[in-house]
Amino acid sequence: MNKKPKLLTASQVEQLFDILSEHISPRCELEHRNVLDLLIAVVLSAQTTDKQVNVVTAELWKKCKTCQDYIDLGEDGVAEAIKRIGLYRNKAKSVIGICQKLLSDFNGEVPRTREELMTLPGVGRKTANVVMNVGYGMPTLAVDTHVFRVANRTGLVSETTVEGVEQALLKRVPQKHLLNAHHYLLLHGRYTCKARSPECDSCPIAAICRKILEK
Ligand code: SF4
């Protein structure tokens, strides 16, 4: 029978976030001018790097700032502007659908609740959590591939599903770090605890990390 991996203790969890908060400046690396930009950038970022999204949004935003601007540009116009990123046709469809629904149901404003955000086309739980956190300063915890990997590798959680990781982290992350926990784990995963070649030798949390302790 498989033994469940050992989790970090509450004090190790606190220490881990204290250290990450000293080393990482919490930030969203998707460029945006307002919450609508943020929502659209997050939708565009599926299976694409933030850098690539920033390149196409720089051009897109010369033409679009409001929901009506996107609708006027049209699905083909948006697709043309973002064609350098993957799944651009589906993403253009979502962008137009989002703008239409924001205008028809939300007075052109991006809503603040997860339930409302998830009624928008192409918006899932992760996107809603990012918008609530980065756009509206709420302590949600969006779990992407980096957060999922780092949380399980370090022993913060031991979960096999994205929602399981989110719920477990919400219970384990100290209150003072909850607002920025997503950024700490994501940026740590993107630049240090990389998927194929984690930089354990220079990692500031190596003394606590379960992957190292269980070696
Ligand atoms: S010690 Fe290695 S595996 Fe652990 S968090 Fe750091 S980089 Fe990741």
C-alpha cells in the first residue's frame, strides 16, 4: 500500500512563506491597465507564456480598451491581433463572448464574485481566482501548473487534483500570506522550482522542502 507523503508542519509552512516573501516580490507578470485587460490577458494565457501574451496584448490594446472596442474589432479582428499565440481562434471567440456578456449582464463591468465570473465564456475557476486576487485584492488562491507542482513537491499539500490543492492551501497558508501566496508559489515555480530542473542548490527554502528532506 502507498504511504501518504509527510506534510510540512504548520510552523514549517509559516517559515516557508516567510522565506518566499523575503525573496519574491509578489506580482502578476501579465501586463494590464485595468481589470478588463487583466481578465482578457488571463483568458489568453491558457497554454501560452505570459511573455507571449504581453506581446500580443501590447498590440491589441492599441485598438481596444472597453468591451465595445472589442466587439467593434470583431472576432476576426481579435483573432488577427492575437494569432501568434496558441488556440487563438477559440480565445478570440471567448474574448468577444466575454465582452458581450459583460455589456448585457454586468453593465460593462467585470464582476467581483467567482460565481458571476464563471458565467463568462472561457472563464474557469483559476481565471476567476486570478481576477479576484490581482484585480480586486481578494485572498483567493489560483492553482496553475507551477502552484500545483511546488505545493506538492515541497510538502505543503499532498493532493492529486487542482481543486484539492486549492482547498488544502487555503487551510494551510498563514492568513498574513494568503493574499500573495499564489504569486509566491507561482514565481518560485517559474524561476527556481522548475518542472524538469529545479534549482535546489540555490533554493532559499531547500532546508524545509520535503523533496530534499526525504532524499
Ligand atoms: S529545494 Fe528544490 S524541489 Fe524544493 S522547493 Fe526548492 S527548488 Fe523546489
